[in-house]
Amino acid sequence: MEITGKNSSISLEAYANSLKVRERGPSENAAEGSAAAPIAQDKVVLSPRAREIAEAHKAANEAEDVRADKVDRLRQQIGGGTYRIDGDRIAIRMLKESVLNEIL
């Protein structure tokens, strides 16, 4: 944000004062005799779809069906440069899935 012009110092002071009021909170502002309305708080509202995704992610992280031994073995292979990808096998599975998606 860029503030220019003759009133820039006034604008900066007003902004700084509003930050100070926010930091103090409503009880301290009321103690000063301020008749100002309470400052609105920022909040995040998730859509129903976002909530579903968050719940699915949480469930996946808590699932015990992760095969730690297989994950560790694959990590070691990738780290050691010995992991090999079977391109034909991947292509066949992709084609099967594509055909099934078309049927269903």
C-alpha cells in the first residue's frame, strides 16, 4: 500500500491508532469511556465442500491401514536411486481405469 499526498502523516496516524485500539480489546476500550462500537473480528468460514475435504484428510491421516514397512522400503529405494518405474504396468492400469470410467 502506498500513501502519498499532504495528509499522509494523518492517514498513518489514524491507521496506527486503529491498530492500537484493536490490540487493546473491547474491555480496555470501554474503560477509557470510548463510545465506539466493538471492532469486528476477522473469521474464516469454510464451505461445506471444504469441511468434507478437511474431514477426509483428517481421517486419512488417522487411518491405521498405512503400510509403514512398504513406505519405508520405497523411501529407501527412491533415496538410493534403485526405485524403478514399470511404465507398461502404469499404462495398462490407466487404460483399465479409463475404460471403467467410461462404462460407469
